[in-house]
Amino acid sequence: MTKSILVTGGSRGIGRAAAILAGARGWSVAVNYVGNAAAAAETVAAVEQSGGRAVAIRGDVASEADVIAMFDATLKSFGRIDGLVNNAGIVAPSSRLADASLARMRRVFDVNVVGAYLCAREAVRRMARSRGGGGGAIVNVSSMAAVLGGANEYVDYAGSKGAVDTMTVGLAREVGIDGVRVNAVRPGVIETEIHASGGKPERAAQLGPQTPLGRAGTAEEVGEAIVWLLSDAASYVNGAILNVSAGR
């Protein structure tokens, strides 16, 4: 069955990989981005080349107005929303919590927590059967940091992903009866640009060999798990948090 989905933070990394894999299934994909229009356009082209339809939609998930507008734009483009990949997130440069500024912590939580909750809220408002929707699926992108704690690097980021885990379980129990499944993936050490944004571009290469599989993962490997959770093949999976972490 063809689907129409919105991928937040879809212009790079895991979001981009999930968008392209969704396109390969013939799905329609709204690619959200916040600043890099060129990267979003490249992702749109890649989705279309893989066999899907795509549109780029700018918006900051930490802004309620932007979130509402991106969902409205997705509906306008495709006529419905069947799924959300709640992926947009940031990490700040490595720091012990005692040295972290309030501005840093607020931005991490505004994007990773408030943004994720706002996007989930708007998805439910449009997909819940009691609100006139046709049902659907939400896949939240968490992190193994939620379990491991992020000590000496980003305890604030780890905490933000812990909030995503809690929202996944609670919302799944709240809206499952309304035809909306809510699940999450917890990526481990994955080769994406997020490490560079945190000031450690070589982090994946350094930590990958320490995992039980002896290597870092790829964005595509996480994307495969996301697309499966969105698909009808996962129709009885709800409230699950799937580690994609090589057993780390």
C-alpha cells in the first residue's frame, strides 16, 4: 500500500536515508529541513529517482507555527498523512553537564523534546480516526544515549532522548485505539554528520570497532528499521523501542 509520510530533519543522515527508502516503496515523502535548502533538494531528487514523490518543506520543529505549517503543507501536497518520522534533532559540542550553559540546554530540549512532542501531536491530530483521520504510524528517532547516559559528552542530549522514549510508550498506549501506532528506533554509533556538529567528526570511526559487531552502522541500516515500522508489515507493533546499535 502506498503511503504519504513526513520526515523531519529529512535532508541529511538518518532522515535522508529513511526518505529515500520510503521512496523506493513508491511512497510520497515530505522532506522537512530547517536551513540547508540545497541538501533538502538533493534528498527530494533522490526520493524521486528511487520511485517516490517528494516535496521539501522548510520549518524549525521547535516552532509551533512552523510545525503546524509543515503538516498543513504535507496535506496540501499529498492529500493525506499516513506516517511521521520524528527524526529532527541536534547535539551540542561535548561537555560535562557542570560546564553546560542554560542556552545550550534549552536549545537541545527545545528541538529534541518540545519539537518531537509538537510533531507527534500534530501527526495524531491528523491521523487519529476519532478526529477524521485514517490512522497511521509514528516512528520516533531516539538514541542509545537515552540508555547509556552520555556521560562526559552530552548528558543533556541523552536526557532529551529519554523523554522521546517515554513519549513513545505513553503515546502508543494513548492513541493505539485510534488507529495510530507509535514506535521508536534507538540508533547506536552511526556514520552521520551529527558527530561533526557535536565537534567530533571521527567519533563513529573511533567507537565503531568497540561495538559487538566491530563497526559503526550506516544511516541506511537505521532507515530500514524505520520504514519497516511505518509499513503494514509492522501492523501489530506498537509502543516498541527497537535498538539499532549492534548490541552496544
